[in-house]
Amino acid sequence: MKNLDRREKLALFGGLKTIQKEFKRYNPIGAEEVQAAKEVIESGVLSQFLGAWHEDFYGGPKVREFERRCAEYFGVKHAVTFNSWTSGLVAAVGAIGIEPGDEVIVTPWTMSASATAIMHWNAIPVFADIDPETFNLDPGSVEANITPHTKAIMAVDIFGQSADIDALMAIAAKHGLKVISDTAQAPGALYKDKYAGTLAHVGGYSLNYHKHIHTGEGGILVTDDDEIAERSQLIRNHAEVVVGDKGVTNLSNMIGHNFRLGEIECAIGIEQLKKLSGFVLSRQTLAKRLTEGLLGLRGLRCPVVKADRNHVYYIYALVLDIAELGVERARIHAALQAEGVEVSDRYQNIHLLPMYQQKMAYGSRGFPWTSDICRRDVDYSKGICPVAEEMNDSSYLGFGMCSYDLSEGDVDLIVAAFRKVWSNLDMLQGGNSVAKEV
Ligand SMILES: Cc1ncc(COP(=O)(O)O)c(C=O)c1O
């Protein structure tokens, strides 16, 4: 055993912990949001939606102003707010005209709502694998999963970097499919010179409290398509009672909900939107510092940012080369955690959730998979997405950049913790890490 002083010795083995402080939690809500919310409360109009064909079908003044500002900011014809982006995704899938039993290709490396929005309409999620560098849908795997029943692709701009949207749109054009962009985690990210989320037929952002900007809960759908916008608004607000008076003749999926966002949230959203580019820029600056600090650590890959896009670092994702390191991820993870770096050692493989493994969703008889609307036996077994599975099982490490209000000094502490662990990798090799020390 090496003779190390307490600062050099891994905290996992009783050495001094590198990060002695708790990082400040990210809180983007400031005085402007407080004032905006106060004004709405004082006005007494906390919501102005009416579930009928009426001027107020579109909501109150703050809803409309926030939507107008979002459309302007993201450079799209329409922005439609929702009480969550899960609701927005449900509306998007319904609005593009998905039928029961239609197949929609989606990534397993995402939050579960990407696929449950498909399930909502009794359509069938089909999981394609991810690109090992960006964690986004691999266009080759998407193409390999297309069947005569495929109707759409759900692209997810995971962790803050756009999916390969040009390639996915080209596949969609070739096969007559629609593309939904789940850009929940990447508002403000650029693909070429356009905002991620705006390049698909329909896309949108989450406004839940984990994200760069938030309204507590909420979501924004964006589209240039008039019909998708109208159908989304209808699904948001009791479509079935509105279509008659509004003169809507395409009744497919015109089953409405109450997916409406309130005036207070939209007033807060207006202020948050003004700050988005500043928040994104500061996170990009910190991520650059982190990447520079980690440069040269063997067997560790920092986020790969493609030349035609940028990254807004909702999550700063790392990949370990286990063969080169000769150390299992679990040991590195435990050592980093002990030094005070809150890294996560897994993300999502949603195809492995019990719902898909047991094909049990609506009721107890396996609907929709056991019904006639499902025209083939869709495979959800482990092995269908080898890249996503390997990442989750053994090589991925993620740091939730967007959870903290980090200073440059905090980033330097994270770098120091990584460097300390890497200079003690030999202590983590083989056997039980604690036993090694004894
Ligand atoms: C990729 C992705 N899709 C969808 C959602 C759902 O968004 P919300 O929480 O606003 O419903 C999230 C939320 O974290 C997400 O990360």
C-alpha cells in the first residue's frame, strides 16, 4: 500500500474529502419573477381559460404574452404552453394524427414521458439505439427499426445537445413520417443556426423546476405548422366540446384534457425567458472549464459536442473506458462520491421498465400489445439497444450541471476530486475496494 498523507489518500479509504462544502442549488427565480407573480396575484386573474369556443379558449393575457414571446424567441410560428412538457408531448403525438397501433420510434435513453406520450394514444413505442458519442438517437438504428407501421420518430435532445435532426428529418421525408422533438432538456441549444426543438414538425421544452428556466411545472410546444398548433390547443383544452363550434372537421384525436398553464406561471415564464441565454452561456463557460480541467485523464471521455451544434449542459455526461482503466465503474463512482462529487452512475434504459418488459399498461390484459391494433410482436428484450444498455450498465457517469449554481472555484474542486481519484486508480483495481485498503 502506498504511504499517502490524508489529503492524497482517497476519502473512500479514510482520506480527506476534496469537496467539504455543499454546492449551492440552482435557483433561477429572482426579484423580477417575484414581482411578476405578485402582479398577477393582485390582479385576481390567476387563469382565464375557458373550455369552450370563445375568445378565452386561448387563455388569459399572460398565457398569450408568454406564447407570443416564446414564438418570437425560438423563431417559430406558434408556441403553445402546457401545464407540463409531458402534457405537451401527449398533445404533440395526438396532434400529428397518430392512430392506435401506429409505431413511433423513440430512444430508450430518455425520461419515460417521451414514450408514455406515445402510449397515451394507444400507439406502440419502438426503441432504437443511441449514438455512443451524443447519447441521442442513432439515425442508422432508426432506419433499421422502420416497419410498414411506423408513423413517427420521437427525437430527444438529451442532456442539452440536439439530436442529429437533419439526418432524422431526411429519414422521415424518405418514409413519409413525422418527427417530434423532445427538447425538454435543451432550451437555447443550437443546431446550426436554429434552436433545437424548432427543426422537427413539432417540438418543445420542459419548464419543470429542474431545468435551465422554469415555472415550477410547465411546458412549451413549438411548431411552424398551423394545423398541429390548432390541434395541440384543442387537445390542451377540452377539444371535444370546442370542435363543433370552431368548425373543426378532422375529429381524429380530438379528445381534450385540461393541460392548461396558469397566469402566474406564464408571468414567471416571461421573466425566465429573458434570462435564458445568460443562464445557458454561464453554464457553457463552466462546462468548458470543467472539460479543460479533466483533459488528459486517461480512459475518461468528456462530452462530445458535434461541430454543427452546441450544448447547454443540462447534464455533463462522461464515459469511462473500462478496459483502459482496468477499474469497474462502481469503484470510480464510489470514490468520486466519497470525494464529494455527486455523479450518477446511470441514466435511463426505459425499454427495460416493467411496463414494456411485461407488456402491461392499460388494464390487466396487455392492451395495446395483445390487441388487433398492434400488428406485430414488438421486441423490448434486453439486447435490442446494446449501446444504451452498455452505457447504463458499465461506462456512463453523469453530473447534473443544471442542479447547481456553481462558481469557477466549485468547478475547480470537482476537477481536483477527479484528478485525485485518477491518481489513485491503482487503489481501486480488482477485488473489493475497501478490502484492498485493509
Ligand atoms: C427528455 C424529457 N422528456 C420529457 C420530460 C417531461 O417534462 P415535464 O417534467 O415538464 O413533464 C422530461 C422531464 O424531465 C425530460 O427530461
